[in-house]
Amino acid sequence: MDLHLVFDNLTNPALLFFALGILASQIKSDLEIPKNSSKFISLYLLLAIGFKGGQELAHSSYTADIGWSLITGITLAIVVPVYTYYILRLKFTVENAGAIAAAYGSVSAVTFVTAISFLEMKNIEFGGHMVAVMALMEAPSIIVGVLLMRIHSNGKKSHKEMLSLVKHAVTNGSVVLILGSLLIGFMASDAQAEGIKPFTTDIFKGFLAVFLLDMGITSGKKIGALIKKGWFALLFAIFIPLANGITVAYLSSHVLNSDGDRLLLSILAASASYIAVPAAMRIAAPKANPSLYLPMALAITFPFNITLGMPIYMWFIQYS
């Protein structure tokens, strides 16, 4: 593997701010990003990437790559929770296995945004339709995770409760914002898009750096709680995403032509949700332990993907 690619990624200012956040939490610094500010930045990142994706999509003609990207993404969102659930059942309860499986079948929008920053740094092109792929992968895994819990649990959910859960997954704020921004970007003319470019593009990397600083602080605080849960959770949070990412990076050559699209699809397969899924699991699986699935996704899988994962997947893409 090209070590220069790894080094360049690790010295990316945004990732260094993430490392600073972890350091601040470990030395017990009082550094923190106000919750309201953090929420605003996360909404901004989703809005900006959705809008830019819509603009890219508006200037793209429909190709087989778009169709295969959508089919592959949705398939992954269904298949990954199923196979990971049965691995997790070796150590965890039905509820915990279902919640973790849903998290690893779903996606991390922030990991996706960081991957886009990585591609832009390397001047590698990617399709705007990948934003739609990301948005469409979020809800199916939540539904599959809950169905697995229902199948293997003595207590069954009512039809009304299942409908409520499906509605919650589909109308989740992040899904609505990313799809809505994608549609608005698609509809906007070039002149209209240029008018808000300073907001959607020029300040994007700065906001990403601040958000990753906040993620670093949060991750650093949760690492200790996860370590207490044992090595199985730690190994799962690294090797399952790595296996997913490498598999998609390698096999995607058969259906996709763009290296940028292949990396984004790989990172979506490798990432884990720590926003949408935890919110859904509060309703669907109140007995599932948040101190398991949340730090696994946020404190282990997220930093692994944005530091070492992306260069590894890119290496497999370039040499497969």
C-alpha cells in the first residue's frame, strides 16, 4: 500500500482536529463545542453535501453506474445487518445484536463527508448521485435490524408499533434534510447555485474541521466505556467494517467505472451510524445498551475509517 497516501490522509487538518479532540478529552480539558452549535454544524454539513450532490446530479446524464450504485447500496443496507446479527449473537443478547447490526448496516453521513473531502484533496472525481445512495441506505438497515429482533424475540411488536418505527426511520431528520437538499440542488440553476456558493462550498472544510474536533472530544470520552465491554466488541468494530469496505472496494470494479464512486460506496459499506440508529433504537429496542452500539460506531469504527480505512480501500480500488 502507498504509505504516502496514508501519511497525506493523517496530516489532513480536519483529521488533526479530530485527534486534538481526543487528546483534549484524555487530558480532561474543559474544551467543548456547545451542543446547539454542534447540531447546527451537522445540519449544515448534510445540507451542503446534499445541495452539491444535487447540482452534480443535474449536470449528469443517467448511466449504468448510477443504477448499479443505487442497487448495490440498498442491497448492502439489507445484507450487512443480517450477517452481522448472527455474528453478534455469539456474544450479545437479541436486542444488543439487533441494534449493533442495524448501526453497521446503516451509514455515517460524517464519514461520507470526510471521504468526499479526501477525494477532493486527491482531485478524484465522483458522482453527485452518491449522496442519494447514502440517504437511501439509512432506513432499510434500521427496519431489518428491528425485524431480526422481532423474529428472534419472544415479545412481538404490534403492527402499529412497526408502522411507527418505519415512519420514524423514513422521516428521520438527517434523511429528510439530505434528500430535500439533494432535490433543491437538482432544481437550482447554475446562477442560483453560484449565489450561495460561499455558504455551501467555501466554508465547508472549516465547518468539517470544527465538527471533527467535536467528534474527537465525544469519541475520547466513550472509548473507556467500550474497552470495559471486552475485546469482542473492539475487534468487531474494526474488522467487520474493514471486511465490508475491502470487499466492496474489490468487487465494485465489476459494476462501477469511477474510482471516486467506488471509494464512496466502500466507505458507506464500512461505516456505522451513530446518529439515526441510536435515535431509532430508543423506540425500537429500549433494552439495547447504548454504551455498546454508540461507542463502537463513534469511538472505534469512525476514527478507523477516516484515518486508515480510506487509504486502504483506495489502494484496493486502484490495484484491483
